[in-house]
Amino acid sequence: MKNPWPRRAAALTLAASAVLVTARAGLAARHPRPGGPGPETAASPLVVATAAAPADLTDPEKKEIAMELVSSAENSTLDWRAQYAYIEDIGDGRGYTAGLIGFCSGTGDMLRLVELYTRREPGNPLAAYLPALRKVNGTDAHKGLSGFPKAWRAAAADPVFRRAQDDERDRVYFGPAVRQARADGMRALGQFVYYDAMVMHGPGADPASFGGIRQTATKKARTPARGGDEVAYLNAFLDARKAAMKTEEAHSDTSRVDTEQRVFLRNGNLDLDPPLTWKVYGDPYRIGG
């Protein structure tokens, strides 16, 4: 893997270790004279401080910001922890959409989540629906899922289920997005841009999925890891993402790009530092400050 931040390699190296210089010149040869002053004390250490490297999206505070940003677009609230129990069919052809990150009965990620939950806690309220979830995977059908929304909301009171949602979010979406963004040489904003795209479009390789969007962007601009400008590349990625969003009616509102991510980019906030102000679907939000 190439150095994620080639232009800042020197700063990262310095941030990893402070230079400590201690002067003790001639101390061993100096002895107190009878009745005279005591021995000289060693000089105080000289510490050369350097600025720490900016935190990336895995930093707990940055990750919290990322969760709130996604929740503002997915659930119209910053309270992402209230979304474990969320479930509805939003009419986008993916069946039920539910939970923290919008796990869908028609795309396989909901099935994998319930399978994980059942491995950890057999006999849970959702285990009985596994055969039906396997049958409706790849469709928007609800066949065999009568009572499933009620069971989902009941399961959301279980800490084991909430932890399973956290773990699947990180395994399927957050972790891969951050790793790819690091490999592409991007800081916290770029990592979030990738994560939000992964949440909405999925990690596939077709033109409307994350992999296809990234491929389109890399044809227009080089990633920072390949010597490109970070702002120019992110603009190319957001252009490609908007085009992908507009191919699907359910995602045709592009405000999470236009009045959120591009706002941060225009402000030069590549480290995603608060305070942050933005709008999604016309609703204003703020973090910090």
C-alpha cells in the first residue's frame, strides 16, 4: 500500500517522536568544595514539540461526527443511536430498510446481519424469519415477513442486536471505506465521502455502486496517493456520485452532496473539524461551536 499521505510524510514522522536533548556537560567532573555551593544540577531537558498528525475517521470523535452526518441524511436527525429500531419500506425496490445504516431485506446485508445476530444469540425474535429473508433476498417482496417489523423493533432493545448492527456497519461499510480512502491518500473528509457513498450505493463494482463511482472519478482526476490534488479528486468523486444518484429516483435528491459534503470541501475542511454546518433536504444541522 502506498503512503496514504505522501505530502505530509515528514510531518507524520516528526509527530511520531519528539526530540529530547539533555545537557549534562562536565557534570561528572564537578564536585562540591568544602563549605562551598553544592554540585550543579543537570540542565532541564529541552523538548522540541511538533504538531500531531490530524485524526482520521477512526478517531472516536471523528467517527461520531461521521455517524451523525449519515444519520442527518438517512433519518433526518443527528441521533443515530435512536435508529437501531427503525424499519420501513421506503419504496426504493429494496424491500424493508432498517437499522443504523439502512440494512435492506432485498440486498443481502439485512440477511447477513440477522444471521450474525442468530449465531450470537440463538432463539432471538428475528431468527424465525431467516428462511423468508433468504427467499426475498434480491427482491422487494415481503412474503413470509408478516410481523417482521414488530420483531425488529423488539430485537432493537437487545444489546446483542445493537452490537451486531455496529459490527456489520463497520465490517461492510465503515472499515472498507476508510481503508480505501487511506490507500488513496485522503484525510478525514475524503474518508467520510467514501463512507457515505458506500452506505448509499453499496460496495459493488457496477457503475452505480461505490467501486464504479470511484473508477469513474479516477478517470477524471488522480488520487492524492498517485500525486493528485486532494480537493480536485474529491470534486471528481462527488461529480461521479451525483451522476450515479440521479440514475435512481429514490436517490435523486443530491443535497447530501451539494449542501453538505461540497460545503465542507469548499471551506477547505479536509480534516472534518467542527464546527460543521450543513443542510440536507433543506433542513439545517450543526455539530459543535
